[in-house]
Amino acid sequence: MRYFFLLIFIHFQTHSIGQTKVDTVVFKKYSKEVILLSFPNYIKNNARFQLRDLQNEFNDQPSDIKLLFSNGYRNYKNGFTLQIVASSIMLASIAVLSKENRNVGYWGMIISVPINIIGVKLSIKGKRKIESAVWLRNRNILSY
């Protein structure tokens, strides 16, 4: 009975050593090729890059993943731009409220809120598309 446990121990020991070689290959590929998102940046190979440079990482990917990323990035940029426009309208409205024509200030504040909501929703939609495209790219990289 003691030899049986010894044989089982030796079997699992040799099997785990072979598995470790495969794991180190996958880990090396993972650490060098996989992209981690940290908006508005991304991390690859322990280096931080701007999100606008992420387009270059999709050159060797299928066209549907490229399209998903480009649509997501465009939505993200447009949503961010709308948020800045809404904030500018809000600040201008506050400046106008302190002057004589208060109706213009109130209307500016009323208009800036839905513009900001649309911008936030568009930006979130873009982030989700970018995350999906990066996830698909990472899956393709690790599956080969």
C-alpha cells in the first residue's frame, strides 16, 4: 500500500513538472502580448501607453475586431467631447445668471444636463466596445 501512494505521488509530480513548462510558455506570452485597460491608458508588457495608440495593436486582427474597436473609440471620444461641451454650457450659464438676463442662464443649465447625460452614455458605450475588442484580441493572441 505504501508503494501505491509513492507511485501516485511520483506520477503527479512528473505530470505537474510537464504542466509547469506549458504554463511558463503561456505566462510569457500573456505577460508580453496581453493588453490591460486602464482608461484613458492601456498597459502592455508592463508599459503604459495612451489609448489613442491602441489602434496599432489591432493591425493583425480580423476586420470585425478592428471595426468594433474603431467604433468604440469614436463613441468614447464623441461622448467625452459632449461632456466637455455640456460643462462649458453650464459654466457659461452660471456666468449669465449673475448678470441681468436670467432666462438665458436657466435655459443654458436646462440644456446642458441632457447633453451631459448623452455624453456619459455614449462614453460608456464606447468603453464597453473597446473592452470587448480588447478581450477578443487577447483571446485570439492566447489561443494561437
